[in-house]
Amino acid sequence: MADLIQITNPYKIRSCQGMGNYALEIYWDDAHHSIFTFDQLRILQPPPVDQPGRTSPLAGAGNVKPHPGKVKIADGRMLISWSDGYDAIYTLEALRADCQCAECRPHPH
Ligand SMILES: [Zn+2]
């Protein structure tokens, strides 16, 4: 019997969709449900690889808040192309770890 290397990721996304003009809704494969506001995603957003000191701006030019243009999920990561031209890659693990729902954050401070 051949060795079968199965790469499983517990952090699978079943579907995700925009929620109004301010948040992204994620339905996880284990039936968990997360809501990430765009602001939150921008804060989470890792700085560009070539500019490690830079953090991502919350607001785009002219105080227009950026929103996700394209969202792509592949290989355990989510790639968001923001409306202001900023591309960011989020690992699904990091997203799940930052879920702000009552179940994940039972005691908010
Ligand atoms: Zn949660």
C-alpha cells in the first residue's frame, strides 16, 4: 500500500461573502461562523514582504475606506485584493484565531 500523504487543514472555509459594506462573513467547514470587519482585516493584514516595517493603512486615499475587491481562497490561505490596490494574504489559521464571536471570545475586555 502506497503511502498516502494527506494534507488536511482543519481551518477550511466552506464559503465566505460580503456583509453589507463593512464586513466579511466566513462559514467554516466545521459549521463555525465568523464575521470580520474590513477594519479588522486591515489591522490583521501582514505588511508587504518587501516592506517589513510598514503596516497597512486603515483608510485609503481621501478617507475612503478600502473594501475587498477580490477574495480568493487556496492552499489554506485567503488572498484579498483590496480596492486600494493592496494585496494581502491571510492564513486561515490566523483568521480563525482572531475570530471575535462570542464562542471564541467569551469574556471580552
Ligand atoms: Zn468564533
